[in-house]
Amino acid sequence: MARKALIRVRFHGAVGEVTGSRHLVEALGHRVLLDCGLIQGGRDERGRNAAGFGFDPSGLDAVVASHAHIDHIGRLPLLVRRGYAGPIYATRATADLARIMLEDSARLAAADAERDNRGRQRRGEALVEPLYLLRDVHDTLRLFKPMDYGERREILPGITLCFEDAGHILGAAIVELVVEQSGQRRTLVFSGDLGPDHAPIMRDPTPMRQADLVLMESTYGDRNHRSRRETIDELGRVLEKAHEDGGNVLIPAFAVGRSQELLYWLARYWKEWGLERWQIILDSPMAARVTELYQRHTPLFDAQTRAMFEKGPHPFRLPNLRTVVDVQDSMAVNRRASGQIIIAGSGMCNGGRIRHHLRHNLWRENCDIIFVGYQARGTLGRQLVDGADFVNIFGEKIRVRARRHTIGGLSAHADQGQLAAWYGHFNGHPPVALVHGEDEAREALAGVLQKQFRARVTLARARGSIEV
């Protein structure tokens, strides 16, 4: 006789794509939402983000945020604006980062709406409103309930939550939900975004042993990263050749995680790569705030990074590092055509100050662009990685003459082999639903899990469900 299901998961986002994470867990008459992220990339990005959630926000009992990347928390203020008033559980570092990320997101939404409305006024079209406002963000932040890694808390009758280290960015967590009723017990594990093994700064993802159902990301489910040694050697060679050619180096980088890791490597190889010859620019007010926050959470770092912070060279205090916050100072960066390593957001070039730097440098033959993270379909970064000869930035058509380099070994995501190895720690190889990945990546990872572990794999589909 089949045992009674205690958990049903309905998939509302990040299925067949890598942004917009949103999964609804129904258990014991309660509704718990895992993540509520922005959709990034694509022509209808604004419309999809403004659309309904697929459920009534006021009917939720709890929200659990796996980490603070905007594609996992970016729609939380809209959820609150539309009626959610319950707790939002996250690790302490994620709760701290959420303030920075969501305030920035609200400001960008306001700026985008203002820019769009200028054109709409000229065309006599109806004006649009920002997705949400700063007051919505502040209403959202008041709902956060911080937790420590390894802490177990009953968040609803019969439902216990625990966070374990995902090794992805500061505060990133694997989510474990345990549901118990009348002597029956089910464990749901949601990977969140998993970091690679042996990456700098963050600790490795925690091996998990017990689950009845695993929701697992699959961003890089179809490929393995180059070794970190090869990757760092390549980065050094690119910087050396760029110096010989006499141009600027542009590195689109997320303000959380990637910017700090880049500074780590620049500090570690500062002498070997002759980096005193460069002006290193961190052009991101958000990255500056995040970097300060990282220094308040050093107990979460791995041992090697803690030693580096204590003995030097300190990654965030390099002698030729200039952190740019003011808009006028950012504009001044583009008056120099050479000698600068410019790290700026956003990581997929779909917003932020990197677009201004690209506009001023893409057409230069001696410019180098280094992509160090995933570029989702529909983003400017993906167009450049795919070899576009021309791109449109702020309504201007720009010829791309700059050299493009994709250095995937610096990804903050686990690759195919590491994802499979993480799943392999589970006793009995429970059913797994693959989320947060394009279909090609999910299909490839599903094949590996089926071959290695005879796993029962589901490719989650929008509005589909699975129960255990």
C-alpha cells in the first residue's frame, strides 16, 4: 500500500530558465514559499515580473529565502505589496545582504520607469509604475527572521526548517524542511544555488544525507568548469596581453560574490601579475556596501581566506584599488582609454554601470572584456558572449571590436560533476526535481544522475507539481 504524501511542491519559477526562482510547498494544510526571485533577461522581462504569482500571496504562511541574489529574492517586495505579511526566514548574512540588494533593486526599478516614461510621454502613451518602491522594500525587511546555519526551528506546526551552507555566496543556504504528522516524516531538501568545491572565500557546500525529495539547481548541468589552476593562469595571461595592448579591461561582475572573489585573486597574484601597473576600479556602490558586509561575516569564510585577511595582502585594501560610488566619479573613469581594470555590475550586463563602460569601450580594438559568470539568454552579456558584431546600448548601435574572453572556471555555481557528487551523498538516492537551469543543462544532468545513481529525475515544469 502506497504511503500517504505529506508534501506537495508546485513549481512557479526558474523552470527551464535560470532566474525567477519560486517554488510553493504545501504541507499539513500550510503553504511555504521557497524563494521569490526576479526574472532576468528577455524582452518581456518587465511584464513577466509584474504578472501574478500563480497563487494568492496573502494565503502563504511562510517564505524561505535560500540566498540574497536578486533572482532568488527580487520579487519579495512585490509579494508583500500584494498582501503577504508573514515571516521570511533566511540566514543572518542573507538577511543583511537582502537590505542592500532590495534597496538597489527598487532604485533601479524607479530609474527604469522614469526613463521609460519620458519616451511614453512623448508618444502619448500611458505611464508605467516601478515594480515596487523603497517603502515596499522596508516593509519586506521588517518580516525577515534570521537564523544560523545548523539551527533547527519549527516554523509552523509539524514543519521544521534548517539551513546548511551552500558555499555559493555569503549566507547562501541549502534548505531542509522536515514535515511530521502522526508518526510519519518527510524531508524535503532544496539545494538553493550550490557553490563549487574549493572556491576561495566561501566554505564548500555541506553534504546532505537524508531526503525523501530533492529540489536541485542545474545551472551548469551540461558542463564541467576548467580547473581553477588553469582558470587563474588564463586570467593572468589575459591581463598581461591587455597591458601590452594598452587598453582597458572590463569585467562585468555581480556585486555579491563575484566582485569579492575577483579582488581575492587580484590580491593573491598582485606581484606575479604586475598589477601595480594598473588602476583597479570597483565601480559599484552596491559592491562597495557588500564588500564592507563581507568583512563583518569573516567567521563564515574558509580557513585560507581568514588567514589571508589577517596576514595580507588584504583583498579589499589593495594600494591601487579605487572604489567608485559617486556617479560623477564613475563617468570620469571613462575619460581614460587605457590602464584600468574596471569591475562593475551587473554580471549579465543587463543593467548597472557596466553598460556605460561597455558603451565607451566596446568599439576599441585594444579593449578586453572578461566574462566570469553565467550569461542568461536574452541578456546583453549573452549577446556579447555569443559573438554579436553589433549591440544596442541606451538606444545606440555600437560596433563590437573589443576582444571577448569567457573564463568559466570562476563561476560561483557547481558544475555537472560537482552537482552529481553533491547528490551522491544522499542515502538511497531519493527522487530529484531539477530546477534553475535551461532545458539543455537539465537534460544533461538528468542523464548523469540516472546513469550514475539510477535516480528518479523530474524536469520541473511551470505550474507542474510533485509530491512525496
